[in-house]
Amino acid sequence: QVQLVESGGGLVQPGGSLRLSCTASGSSFSANSYTMTWFRQAPGKEREFVAALFRTTNTYYSDSVKGRFTISRGNAKNTMYLQMDTLTPEDTAVYSCETGRTILSSIRNPNLYDYWGQGTQVTVSS
């Protein structure tokens, strides 16, 4: 089993920044084999792919966040970060991390991961 805990959400003004963290624990977790991904879900909308860290080194972003968000892994490799800059009200959502042995062609599908966290709320408002 793998447990994921997200943190770092909150209220921020448009144009501001936040950094989210996702920490994985459990004997099944393998940093070198698992994909770690951020999804978000706004009220009344489907869960949306945000960014992925594939096999510790390769990064992928949705077009809506490319150039504004940066995904990275901590030195301990069981922690993933999402640095979010130049936030807009359209970024308001619950952000959650997911992980699993997801293949590259499937990383944007939130239903193809083995583990997921509870999520953290991000609200961008003046």
C-alpha cells in the first residue's frame, strides 16, 4: 500500500504563487518505477491533468499550466512539489496527487493510477 498526503494549498490573489507538496509513504512505493502526477478538479468540472513526473526525471504539463507551473521531486524522492506561479482564478480547484506504475501514454488519465491523496484546496481570488 501507498499513502499520499498533499499540503500547501490556500487562498492567494491573482498573480500570486503557491507551492504544493505531495509525500508518498508505504513499502510498495518505488520512486524510480512510479509516475507521480498532479490533477485538479474545479466545482462542476471533470478532473483535469495538471503535471506529471515520469520515472523521476521526465516532466509533462497541460497546456493550461505550461510556463507557469513547475513539477519537481525532492531530494528524498518520495516527495513531489508543484510550484504554481502567476495564478489566475481559473486555477481554483482541489489539487490532488496520484501515483502508480502508469505508463507514459496513460499519464493524463486520472483513472489509471493506483493511489491518490485527499487533495488540497487552492483558491485564487482577490
